[in-house]
Amino acid sequence: GGTTTMNGPCVALLLLFYHHLVLVHTKSLSPSSSCPYEDDTLTLWSEVATWSSSSSSSSLPALNDDVIIGAGMRVMLDISPPDLHSLTIKDGGVLVWGDVDDLELVSSYILIKTNGSFIIGSEQCKFSKKATITFTGSHGDAVVPIFGFKFMGVAAGGTLELHGELSGPAWTKLSSTMPGPTSVTAPTYGGRGMNVMTIDPQTGHLLHPLATYDTHLSPDATSAFTSFINSLPVGTIVTIVAVDEAASTLNEDALVACESIGSALIRQIKYRSAWAIIGEKGATIGSAIEDMKNETSRPSSLLMRVVNIPAGQATIYAQAEQYSRILNYTVTSVPKITTIDPNVRNKWKAGTNIFVTSTDFSYDHTEQFIVADCGNANDECGPNEMKLSSPNKYTHWGEFEHEVDERAEVASLDRPIVIRGRMGSRTDMFGAHIKILKDFKEVHIEGVEFYDVGQPIVGQYPIHFHMAGRTDKKGGHPSDSYVKDCSIHQSYSRCITIHGSHNLLVQNNVAYDIMGHCYFLEDGSETGNILDSNLGAYVRYGHVLPTDKSLQQCLDEGYTVTDVNPCDGVSVFWVTHPNNTIINNVAAGSVNIGFWNLFPEHPTGDSRATGTNVWNRYIPLGTFRNNSAHSSERCMMMDEGILDTPTIPSTHLTIPEFRSRPHVVPPDLHSAH
């Protein structure tokens, strides 16, 4: 593709925009307006004149173009362009997302350079419509130095403003327990004759206790069996398994009773036939699920029937063997959950994607759901209740136990602004990523959903502040930087990485289904950062560091038994410098560790050269308050660090034996503790 650019000043244009004729002036956005798309100095992406210049053809950006928004260009995105190869914004160029629903911008990368700005919404005018940014490419594509491929990059002087409106809380908690499926399994051995299980079609639960009728020798048992079947209400789910011998005393009345639940085979029953049926009282003959085998070809087939009930589904199994049976059922309810948010029903609408965290010992029992419509009747859902569109597999606790808060967290994954990678397959694992470098101008990210993000290589993480130094006003930025109210899921490497960067606010974010350490303070040089009210769940083994990997992965990659001690260490929160504020966070399920505070002797990696006078393990701990962890192998560790010996591969990035020893004057061990 070609390159589309404009370097001269914008001219006055008469444009058709949003159902009105608007004269584009050269004045700035009025002080009383806070919405970037209301700036009437902007020209429209869809107008050919926006891209006109003496050095390029007068045409809109086309498929696979390398687009440049440069000096003098202030562009508003009002259409979904063809897939681009790249988009570079620099030298005072500005791209503002228009107030148009469901636009998508597709590119292999977006690079924001000196005095360039990419803007969706503002702090005072949060963006509420759907905006999607999709990054394309695959492993092996040409890379941009430092940034890689499939990225949004903010270089020195660049500005990134992403402000999505959060609909409801980012996350809340259950206020009552969400019960798991109910299962009943009959003993494998059933008594001789007809073994009967009846299920209530409204609740999915047993209507009567399991019963056995010896229809081999007892005419009275056959009469009782017949009377029982005839007494059942129409619609009752009836399952019968014939064990050993059940045919000898069956009479016409008994055969008709079996036909009343839909049997078409009962009149073929013989001595020691293996017969199983899942039927329904009042059904037509032949409508039941059944199978019959004679004495020499038993057992019967294993029957299964799924019955929809108002509360969910009942799954029923039946099989007849000579002296044994399979006769069981499982009820899975489509639950209505109750949260501590007093008005969640009106905030998380039908169709919202949510997850409910594990509350048992298995990190992978976190479950994802879609919110269902509660209907118009007020009694369908209370203001703090939601219906879900599918049943849950596990129990999720919603109570205090012994004054300990054991309630599951419930989080929304949906945000109006979406950043994602276009994946060739789920095994691709090379998703999109954002990287912010030192001397950026401004970066504020809030209300953004990230999925299919991260790459299993060093430095390519969903949100990555890379050696950016101070990120607040004291670092020379117009305002303090932050990442707030975002969701990150289906990440192939980490969630939020702070690397050689300081004084960043990371607040009220949710992360789910993450490979490798999630909230990640990388080298041990990172200080003054605030991690507040963030949630991480279902954090799995990754591929970057030894501590991301399982023991088996390490062994498969050639580690010896003596140098695998860092493996099996993946954590939700990985903190490598004591001087950070970690408050109100929840590590809600990792295959290994919830919070891992591990302090090397000195900063490592890219921070090694400037950190020789920093003694991490001897620095007093900063603020660590009101954090909780559950459903992990180890919920918290604070007693190990990392060896940084790149010239000695056998010990590099391994875990030495030591304890954090904070002193007032590090590393003077004679100073006060």
C-alpha cells in the first residue's frame, strides 16, 4: 500500500457531519466543551479533502496503506477504514475518535510519536459507544525496533488518551452463596426387578425415593409397580432400569403403565432382558429414550437425556446390566445471583460478560457467564440480582465464615473501548500489546477492555510502561498517569507491567485468564506506584521467565534438577521493590502464588546498571494493606528474591535462600530495623 499524509495547514471546508451542515473553522474547542469530538477544528477521515496535499493523491486511505497523520492534521475518525498496514501520528498530528457507534480501526501497528495524539473521550466526557481497535499480524512479521509487531506504541512526546465510560462497578462480590449442581447417583447394585427413579419436571429433583419392585417372583410387587406408575402426575420424568430378571410376573396392566411413559419396547421384554428407559408420564408410545438387549447381548446402551427445567437443566443417565445398574441424574441450575451492589441489575444489562471467582482450593474454578434478561416483572430479579444464561459448574461462596470474608468476587469484562489482537487460532498466542516509553507526554487509560493480548516473549505485554521513569507531574508530565477501570482477559503474557517506571496509579482493574505473572513490577527499580483495588483471577503458567513456568516446562526446556527452584512460581501480583503502595487488591486464584513480594539484592535486568546503590532487600516495606488472596497454592510469600547473574547461566534468575531484612539505613545492618 501507499503512504497517505498531509503536512500543510487545514483549510476551511463545508462538511456534512452528523445530519447537519457544519462549517469547519480554525478555532479551538471552546472552553465550556469537554468532548474531544466536539472540537470544530477537526476534519473528517471520510472526507477526501482531509488527505489532500501537493505531495500525495487526493484519496482516502486504502487497504494496507501506511497512514501518517502529521503536522497540521487534526482528524476525526467517523468511519471504519479498510485494514491498514500502519498508522503513525506525529509532529502535532491528532486523531480523535468520533461520536459514532461501532467503529473499528484495524492496523498491524499504531505508533504515536513526538507531539502526536490519539484520543478517545476525555476525563470529563467518557466514551460510551463501542470503539474497537484490532491489531493484525503473526509471529515472524517484520518488527519495529523496541516495539515489535501487533502493537500500539507511545514514544517520546506522544499522547494516548483512552477514556471509556464504565457501566456499573468494575467488580463487586456475592452477597449469598451460588450453589453448584445437585447430583444423585443410585448404588451400582440394584435390587432384582424394576428399579424406578422419578424426577420433578419443575425442579429437576427426585419426586420420590428410589424404589425397587421385584417383578420376577412377586405379583404383589408388580401390582405396586403398576399402581405407582399410574399415580404419577403427567409430565413426571420416569427412569426405569430392569436388573437381573424383571419380566416373569409382568401383566397387561404393567405393560400399559410402561407404555404410558412412552415405551415402545416393553412388550418385547423376556427372561433377563436388559431394559432401560428414560420417559415422561403421559407421553406417546415410542417417544421415550430406551434400549433393550436380550440375556446374551446385555448390557443395554447407556442412555442420556437432558431435560430443560425452569431453573436450568437436569441430565439423566440409565443403563441396565445383569446384576448392576447405572441410574443417576445431575441438576444444573441457571442461577440468579445476588451481589452486594445495591443496583447491579440496572448496571450490568443482559448480554454483559462477567466472571465469578473460585472460592475453593482450585484456581481454575473461576467461571465466565453472560447476564440474561430478568424480564419486566419486578419479582424476576431484585435490584441487586442478576440472572445468568448458563448454569454454573461449581459452588461459589457468598458468606462470611468465622468472621472471614469468603465471598466470591464478580467482575464485568465489558468496556466500551476494546483493544484486541486478530488471532489466527487460539494456539497462536501472539496478541496485541501497548508499550509506553520514557518521555511520553501524557498517558491515561480507563474503561478499556483488552483481550487476545500479550505475546510469550520478553517485553510484549498487554499494558507495558517500559523504562518510562516517573509517570506523574514530577516526572515532567502535564498530569499524573494512570490505568483505571480496565479489563484484561485471554492474555498470553501478563496483564499490567510496570518496568523501570514509577509513581503510576493502577486502580480498579480486573484481569482474568492470564498466562504468566499478572500485575508485574519487573526489575526491582520500580517505586512510588499505587496498586489499588485491582482483581486478578485464573492466572496460569506462562512462557517468559522461569518463575512463569511449571516445573515440567522447565525440565522440558533443559533445566537441571538443581536449577529449577524458580519454577512453579507464577503469581497474580509480583512485587520486586518494597517502596510501593499495595492496597485493597484481591488475588483470586493462581496456579501457584497470590502475592509474591520478592526483593533482589539490587535491581535487575534493564535497571541493573543504574541500580547498584539500591538495596531492595534491606529497604523497609511500603504500604501493604487490606489485600486478600484465595484459591491459590500459596496465597502470599515475602521471603525470597532473584539472583541476577547473567554471566552464570546456572544461577541466573534462580531463587536464593534469604530473608527480607529491612533497616532504616540500607544496607547498614547495624542501623535500626
